[in-house]
Amino acid sequence: MPSPFLITNERQEREVGLLIGQITNALSSEEILKSVVEGLPPEVIEGVRCSLATERQELAESLKAYQNAQHGTADELTARAGNDPGSLLVAARVAKGWKQKELARRLFLPEQQVQRYEAERYRSISLGNLIRVARTLGVRLAVDISNPLQEPWLPSHEMTLAELQKVLKHARSHGWLDKADQSDEAGINQLRRTVAEHVGEYGTPSLLRTGLNVTDYSDDWLLLAWKAQVTRIAIKFSQRNRVKYRLLNVSWLKDLVQLSAFDDGPVRAVALLAQHGIVLVAEPQIVGMKIDGAAFLVDDIPVIGLTLRTDATDNFWFTLLHEVAHIILHYRTGLASGFFDDVDNQDIDELEAEANQFASSMLIPDELWKRSPARIAKTAEPIEQLARRLGIAPAIVFGRVRMERKNYKIFSDKIGRGRVRKQLLSRSFEADHEPSA
């Protein structure tokens, strides 16, 4: 389940202390901050500044909780562990003043085994070994079966067989299942198992912050099945490419935007994002979903999922920058629970408005847009001229004009229809693509 950041060992303590110092230096020195945000629009820089301040506060609180627990006051660390059994066992070990090496010695295990257990919050440990760890730490495990938990993440009892088969058909056609030729019952059971395992590790839709005020995803099995598949792909990709996210460098954002000028810009974007610790997965939506993009954490790796339900260049780049904005701006204020976005929805909250502003400013800086004749142009040339000046795809500027004028009949042949899916929804792309320099 998503929970606040938890420091579990001395190495993390040192790393967090160092990062707090680096963030403090960036926030107190315009020269250092400039190296972090070089080349970005002023309105984006201010958003980054606020996100760094939030990050520093969260890291400082996690450091304080860890250090207090080492001195016998574990309330803060336990509170940060929440209801996650694995995190609570880690908190119990720290509160006893034991290092991982000491717990390993008492369990007659290699220290590396305890490190692996704690890194994954004891998710893969057997029940017998979990009880053994708990007893060694003096922790009492309890189970309450008097009020069994509901399972809203399973396919609703109101879903018809035809609806379940629709999901199964999608899963088969997009390579989700182990065997494409298995029976319908076996295929549905595999989907149920995949979703159940995902819920056990990452939470249920009722805990997911959708980013939209008006849509309830609390029992949306389609969304969760899609998210489980995106997560599976993201884990494979991040393990293969050793992805590591570092928040103290966002100057690469300008390079991301300028990739839009290339015909294969979406493919290049996957590689550039991976170099900076973000995994981008394109996975078609199941019929009935209304999601353009999502941003969430898989462990500590930010993941962007795109459905590409609108296959157009302008929509791709705005949606991508919107989800990147959630990662940059909201890493500590919602990303652990996730954002699931319909970019056409007009009823949005503060965090969604921030992401929209970030995406718009990164693609076309506000001051430049206000002064540009492209805003009122009735012909293509002024719009294409602005795109050349910015070094971005003309489709992005045409899309901005259409959106601001609320007239989607104009320039309909200029937004790059049909140019994205064929690049990112190839099975061979998913299997073979590696980030490049």
C-alpha cells in the first residue's frame, strides 16, 4: 500500500541527509538553482521551487522519525509505517536499536537476505518466516476475521459474462495472458489473480487519487486491470535498464519538449525519460475506460501510463507533459497514490490545474504565447513560424490554437493524426526497446 517515505538503514540515512543539504543549497542559492532548472520558463521554475521545498520537508520528517526511533521514540516512524505489516516490522527493528546485521544474526540468515526482505517490505516472505521475524522482534501479529474486508477490486457481481469476456478479449489481443489459447474461465481467473496480487502490493482503487473531482473509480475493475498491466511492464523495463529517479535535475525537460520536432519523437521520449528515472508505458485502454494518462509510483520509480486513445501528436505531447508535471510537482503530494487523467475533463482540482499550467508553459511559454500572432492567426504560416522558433512540432501549436478557440474543426489536418500509436503500441517495441544515449 502507498505510505510515506520510510528510512530503514544507515545508508539511506546518509543519502537523505546529503539530499536535504543539496536541496537546501539549491533553494538558498540562485546560482545553484539555475543549474537545476536552466532553460525552463519562469512559471515552471516557480513550480519546481515549491516542489523542492515540499520534498525537503518530507525528507526532513522521515529523517527525524528514523533518528528518534533509534533513540527509543518510535511513534513517528510507526505512524509513517501505517498499516503495512512489512513497514511495521522495519519500524520495530529500528525501534529496538538493531541494525539489519543484528536481525540477520538472530535469524541465522545472511545480512543480504534481511536487506532484501526489508527493501521489498517482506512482500515475498513465507507466512512461517514472517511469524519468525515478528517473534524475534517482539511483535505480535493479529488477524481479525469477524468483519471480513470487502473486495471492490474484483469484477463486480453486476458485471455480465459479456462484459468480463470484453476484458478477456482485450487482454488476449494485447498479450496480457500467459497463454492465448486457454479457456475463458482460466483466462478470467488469471486476470483476477493478477489484479489481486497488484492490490496486495499497491492498493485498491478506493485509495487511488484520481485527480478528478467528479469521477468515482472506487470499483473500477477495468482501470485497476489496466494499471496492473502497466505496472508489470514498468517493473520489467526498470529492472532491465536499472532506472533510478533523481529529482535534483529538471533542466532536461526542455530537451524532452524539443524531441517533438522529430518524426520518431515519442520513441525518443521513452529513452530520455528512462535516462532520468521515469518509465513511460503505452498500453491501450480497455473499452469503457476514459483515461488518457496516468502517473504513479512503482516502489520509488515514477511511472507514466498512456492509453493513446486519441492518436494525435498534439494530444500525445500535452498528455505526456501533464503526467511529467505530476512527477516533478507532486512527487510527495499524490504520486504514491496516483493520478489518472482524462485531459478533456474540465472539472479539475488544484493539482490538475497545476499540471495543466506546467504542460502548457513547457510546450509554449506564457509570455511568448501572449505576444505571438499565432494566437489569432487564420492561416498556418504564423503558427508554423512559432513552432520553428520554439523548436517543437507544429502540431502542438495548432492544437493550442484549436483548444483556446474551442473550435476543433479548424486545422484538423495539422495536429498529426495517426502518428503515435504505430510507434509506441508495437509488441516488438515493448520487448526490444532500450534507452539510448
